[in-house]
Amino acid sequence: MSENFLRHIFYYENHYIDFFEKLRPEVKKKFNWTLQLIATVEKVPKKYFDHMTNSTGIFEIRVEVGSDIFRVFSFFDKGNLIVLVNGFQKKTQKTPKPELELAEKLKKQYFDEQ
């Protein structure tokens, strides 16, 4: 199956992979589907990929399986490269501040290494 990629996904260090490996199979499947959607669809619905307000260009990838909600933070580099950083299971209405702060820290670290 050949896909036309509009965006490319990059896993920074092992943050996303470590998170992903702990997920149930059905959640992994939904994450893979969502990442493929983000990589190949021109206009990604906000339900799956949205900019975080009060951030420096952090986006969240959203996955829901049943009543469980999962998020992975990411940011753009070089236009169409999406860099994935930390992921977590969302248990409250508000995004946990330490998770957003970690994403900001990892983004700064990533660009400092470039």
C-alpha cells in the first residue's frame, strides 16, 4: 500500500515509543491509525490533532478508545516534520501542567541539539 505523505513523523528519543509500548493493543492500533491520518490527510480534524493554547507551538495528538483518553504532544520542524515527544493518559478535563511543561522542555532540547 503506497501512501502520499504530506507530513513525516519523527520520534524524539524514546519518549513516544516508551509510552506506546505500554498501551493495550486496541489503543496502539488507534494511535497508528491516527498517526497515518495526520501524515496523509491535508486537513486533519481538530478531534485528532490540535494546537495547544498557551504553548510555543505544541500540538496534541488525541486518541480515544472507549472511555479512555490518550494524548501525545508534538511540534513541527522544517514545515512538514512532526516531532513526537511525551504521551500520557488523560484522566481529567484539564491537561496536566507537568506534561505540557515536559513537552516544552523536550522541544527546546530538540532544537538546541540541531
